[in-house]
Amino acid sequence: MILSVAIVTGFKSQIRKKVIGFGSDIQVVNYDSNSSYETKPVPKQQPWLDSLRGMPDVRHVQMFATKPGIIKTKKEIQGVVLKGVGPDFDWSFFRQNMVKGKIFHVNDSVRTDDVIISEQLADLLKLKLGDPLFMYFLNDVSSAPRMRRFKITGIYKTSLEEFDRLFILADIKHIQRLNNWTSDQVSGFEVSLNNFDQIDRMTQEVRNLTLRYEDQKNLPVLRTVSIKLKYPQIFDWLNLLDMNVWVILGLILIVAGFNMVSGLLILILERTNMIGVMKALGTENMSVRKVFLYLSTFLIGKGMLWGNIIGLLICFLQAQFGIIKLDPTSYYVNTVPINLKLLHFVLLNIGTLVITVSMLVIPSWYISRITPDKAIRFD
């Protein structure tokens, strides 16, 4: 039961972190922007940014811009999304997932041609570090495609094929120039939170904050979108994993409960003579039942103790050394993830003890049907 909870919650946490790494917890974009990556610009200077950064649950705020394009090599062609980042971009996620090269530096004055691509794209297009990368873009101003030449300085790998195949990181000034935007225009803002569990509440708070400034002139209406709404299919799939955990826990509890019921009945049969003697001496049925319930609880506790020791030991070894490997193309992670919280551990133990002991209450009624005369003669 400990392993079931730790593995499923760990898997959900790992996948969630990877998805958030590409788009943060919350995005604030132009209300006219649709679900595509060709966005309408918003001013980089917003009057509510300082208030947003000052919220206790907000960890980081950064600007971004996206534009779809096509990579063309001598033999291959691939559609991708160029994500522009600025000097305020948080590189921690991509720094953890870099397999080759390094991240590039972005400043406000000089535009850099360096880009970071995924290992999947590099293998698909036969590219390596230092190679030039030619991309073609379309815009509303001209029907002819516009070409840009980049240089690959880093290669990352997250094992999320849908995202690795899609995103390339570059200087945001490239997208501003391709879209004929000014240096003060971006696609929107990404908001990272300290606690993902607060995402629904924080999405509403961020939405309310931006709506307060709607009446100011020359400011476009903004739309606040959480990562859960941006990629609902992924988070709905992750929520379905909770049902698997409940089914596993329920089956284990049923098996454990029936084992303890049979164990209690065996204890009663082995101590039938003792029950008869205790009743003959005037002991009430409830007192006799309590004796066997206490003994059963002791046996349950002993089993839970060993279960906790073994479960925690396996979790520790897997978390530290990653002994059990997985195929990232199928499971999106390289090793079996472990994420066991203290609250889950405590509730699991308390719930197991209460449920299994409660299942023994009804079988213990069998003691009331044992009569002293027959019990003393019982062999």
C-alpha cells in the first residue's frame, strides 16, 4: 500500500512538473489569442505586475512569446514552436534536463542567435551541438516565408515526446522582430506558484487582479489560463490514476481484512476452552470479545510494523539509487518515481488499522454464542 501511493503520487508529480516546466502554472495572455501558438501581443509593462509578484503564493513571473515555424534541413522538415524567453526567464527546469551543451544568455540590448532544442528533435533532424538551424516563418504582413538562422548551443530531454518534439527556446527579440512587434510587446506572462494545489484559487486571484485594470486606456483585455485548462487531456489522465490507487488499496484492505477474520476465528477455536472457563467464572461476553480484539489488534500492528519497515526501505532505496528502471518512451520517466508524503503515510496507517479492526467486530460476536458447558468439554 505504501509503494502504491508513493509510486502513483510520484509519477503524477514528475509528469506535472515537466508539463509546468514548458508553460508554468498560469499564463496571462491577450483575450483575443486563440488556442494556437500564433498570439496577439500585450504590453510588456503592466500596472499589476508588482502586485502579482508580491503575492505570497507566487514564486516567479516571466514574459514569453511563441511563434510556430518550420525547421528545414537537407533531408528533413519538421514543424515546431519557437518559444521566446527574456532576461527574466527561470532556467531551473531546463537546466535540470540538459543532456548536452548549456543554456544561452539573454539580455535587453543584444539579440542572440543561440537556441536550445530537444534530443528528440536533434536525433530526428540529424543535428548536433554547434550546428546551424534554419527556420521558416509566416506572418500576416507578407505571404513569403521569412527565414532565420540559429545556432544550437544546448540539447535537453524531458521524455515528454509531445513537448520535446514541439518546443525550441530562443531569444524573445527574434519573435518580436518576426511579428513586427515593438520591444515592449510580448505574447503574455507565465506565473509559477509555490504550491500546485493552490492553482485553482490562484488562477481566480490573478484573473481578478488583471480585471481591476481593465478600465485603463490602451490596455488590452487579458485572459488568465491555468496549465490544467491549457492541457486538460494530460491532467484528466493524471486524475484517473487516483482511481487506480483507490482500487489497489481497496483490494489489499479486503484481502487483509479477510485474513484477519480467519485469523480471529482460528484464535477463538484454539482458545475455546479458555473462553468457557472465563464465562464460567462470570466474565461477560463483551470482556471476552475485547481480549480477542486486543490480541488481533496486536497482530495487525505487528504486521503493519514490518510492512512499514519494508515499504519505507524500498521507497528510500528507489528514491536514492533509482534501482528499478523504466522505458521513458512509454512511461515518460527513466526510473520508478517515489513521492511519499508524511500525511499520506500517517493516514494510510491509521486508516488501515481502523478498517481492519472494524472488520473484526462482527466475527467476534461468535464468542457470545459459545456456552461454558460445551466450551469446557471442547477438544
